[in-house]
Amino acid sequence: MQKLSTPQNLTALAYESIKKSILEGKLGDDVRLTEESLSQQLGISKSPIREALNGLQNEGLIRIEPRRGAYLRRFTIKEVEDLYNLREALEVYVVSVAKITPQLIEELKCSVERTKKHLKVHDKTLHIEEDARFHGAIAKATGNCELCRVLENIQNQIWLLRCQTYDLSSSSAPKAHAAILHAFAEGNREKAQAAMREHISHVRVRLLDFLKTSAE
């Protein structure tokens, strides 16, 4: 992490800096995040660090253990299942109300092509980022800011899992996204909903099977 200059809102900048490190996979499950160490790394006082960590815990990205520090969140199989069930319900709804425009179709088309490119060169981070961008573009097309915020939070939590299980479903993303895109281009919302449901269900099933097998 790079030291931060002296800004007006140190808490917000500390939050973004720590979150970026988490989502980029720079912090392992066993890394202990303490106010003192983060204060030294970022070059700011402990108070904004403490507030930033509380915010990240509220988002479900870390867990804070009293007198021990903070660690990346570890998900139970039930929590993973709940997250994906919620995601499926929300994203199928998003597809049903998103405003389909030529601009959205073009944006999704370009996203699918970038996804193929990232997959071909095995760029895990860019591939996952593009996946989130594709789904985020559809959510944004609903015009519902609160819905976008909730879905972004779910994506951030899922990110922690996907970085560790990338090979399980990454290869299916271009085809799944293309199916959603084509349904939109045809103006067929029911087909788009079915494609979105199948896409998320496929990822959920493979991930849960992997986690259950690993736990045995």
C-alpha cells in the first residue's frame, strides 16, 4: 500500500486503499490487519483506520476480532449459498426492468469481447473485473441507485471467493454473457431472464460443489 497524502477525508481514502488491496488479492486469509500496521503503511493516524475497518466489516469483507485485529472474511457454505441465491433473485429482476438502449447493447457487446480476451491470456483480475462491469452495466440501466449499491456489495463479497476458485466457471462467462446480450438485442426479456438465471445458477452449483468437497 502507498502512503496517503493529507486529504480532508482520511477515512474514505483509507477505506478505498485497504479495499483495493483486498479485492486485488494482495492480502491472504491469514494476514492480520491491525490499526498500528495500517497506520504505518498509509502514513495516517489510527482513528481513520479504525473507521475504515468498521466500514469494511459492515460490507462483509473483513471480520474484526477484539484485541487481535482484522482478517479477511471466511464464508461458510450456507453464507455462500445465501449470497448467490440473493444475487440470482436481484439480477433476474434487474434484467426484467433495465432500460434496453443501443448504448447498453454496445457496452455489453464490448464487454463480452474484453472478457474473451482476458480469458484467452489468463488475466484473472481483469477477467473478474470485466465480469463485474458487465453485470454492473445492466444494473445501472435500471436507474435504481440503491439496487446498484446492493449488487455491488454482493459482488465485492463474492470477489473474495472467485479469486480463489477462478478456474471453476471463468470459461463459461463469455458464452453466458453473450446469451444475455443476444436476448436483450432481440428485445426478449423472458429469454434474458432465463439466461441470467442459468448463468448464476451454474456458477453457484460449481462453487458449492467445490466448497463441499474441500470441506470433506
